[in-house]
Amino acid sequence: MSDPGSGPQIVAITNQKGGVGKTTTAINLGTALAALGYRVLLIDLDPQGNASTGLGLASTDRNFTSYDLMLGDSAAIQLAPTLVPGLQLIPATPDLSSTDLDLVGDSRRIHKIEDALAANPQPFRELDFILVDCPPSLSLLTVNALVAANSVLVPLQCEFFALEGLSQLMRTVQTIRNGSNARLKIQGIVLTMYDRRNNLSGQVASDVRDNLGTLVYDTVIPRNVRLSEAPSHAVPALIYDRSSSGSVAYQKFAAEFLARAGATRHLAEMA
């Protein structure tokens, strides 16, 4: 690995509340990092498979999946290429929904991703970042991501109930830090779906910063129609319309993300 340190940095992108821009953040952050020359893997850990669809991978082409990763089939690990050079994918299928039942009684059930990465390190050795798109719940899948991760990135929607449930996530992170993963830290909280025409968005952003201080990124992701349209075309917004306000925001966010991650590679403008 180049800048970020020894081995890939593993970042769990999570919020148990749905519809907050989690998958949009995973796809476009991964795309922006790859455009800057970093080698990125996105693990789609949501049974809905939206990140896989948003990166153009048809369900029929999802050979090795995150379900296989969770069940310990590490010898067969394959990283699927995407239309973004430098960005690879382990896709998801609905099979993930049964993981809790499939792993009942497994003493290593919260360590399955960690064990899979350790058992067959070759596919991951050259990566800079592994981004894990978690489901919108604090399920076994999310706990697995947190146990394997170096840090947690939390997309937080600029709406009235933004802070609802965040305290539970913070407690879960602390519990895992005290038990299974002492290195786990909060990478940051990124405000999403910000509407500057709406006074409520500004008030929520202000309240979140008052409560969480420097944990909150300076960059705010706006509510933007291009971000919403891009998944229906099976491409990241940065490819669908790189000049849109949403795409520009994710490019700025990627630079801020890298600064927090300790990357030192020159951040050339994506022109």
C-alpha cells in the first residue's frame, strides 16, 4: 500500500437509519479515491445490493459475493472489476439476508470478514482502501464490518431526526472497541442531503456540529437530482455528471477524507 499506511485501511460506512445517502457515499467516495489514483475495494454488505447495481454489476455477473465472504469461502475470493479503473467490488445478493441464521452457533460469527481477509490476504495486499457499505441496521453484518474495520464513516441526513439512533451506533462502536477491535475509531460524520433553501437543513447541520464538533466533516453533500438519477443509469454520479453540485461535493469530501486518513499523496484536481 502507498500512502495510508501498512495494509489497506478498512472503513465501515454505516448508519442504522435508511435513506441517508450511505450507499451513494460509498459509491462516490470510492470513485473519487480511485480517480485520484488510489486502489479501492468496495464490499457491498447490504442484501439489497444497491452498491453493486449502482456500479453497473448485473445480478447474473455476481459470482463471488459478500455472502460467500461471510460464510468463509476465502479460497475462492474474487474481486469484480467495475467501470471505474482502480475501483473493485465484492457484490451483494439477497442471500445475505439469511446470514444471521446461517451462522447461528458459529463461535467466530462476528469475525467472519476479519477472518476472510486474514486467511487469503493476496487479493487485498495491493489495495489502499476497503470501503464496506453496511445495511441500514446494527445487525450481524454491520457488527462484522465494525470488527474488521479501522474506522467508521457515518453519513448523516440533514433532517429533523438526524441524531436519532446515532447514540446507539456510538455505543456499539465503543462496545466493539472495548471488546473485539481496540483499533476502531470514528473516521468522521458527513452531512448529506443538505438543502440550502430549507432553513431546517441549516438548523440540523448547526445542531450536529454543536453536538459532535470536529467529528463532523467540513464538506456537506447537497440534495442533488444528479445523485438520485445516477443509480438508475448504473454509474456513479461522478461519471454520470461530474460537474453537478453533488459530484463536486464528493470530490471535495474525498480530499478531506484522505487528509483525515493520513494520506500524503498529492491531491491533484480531477480536471
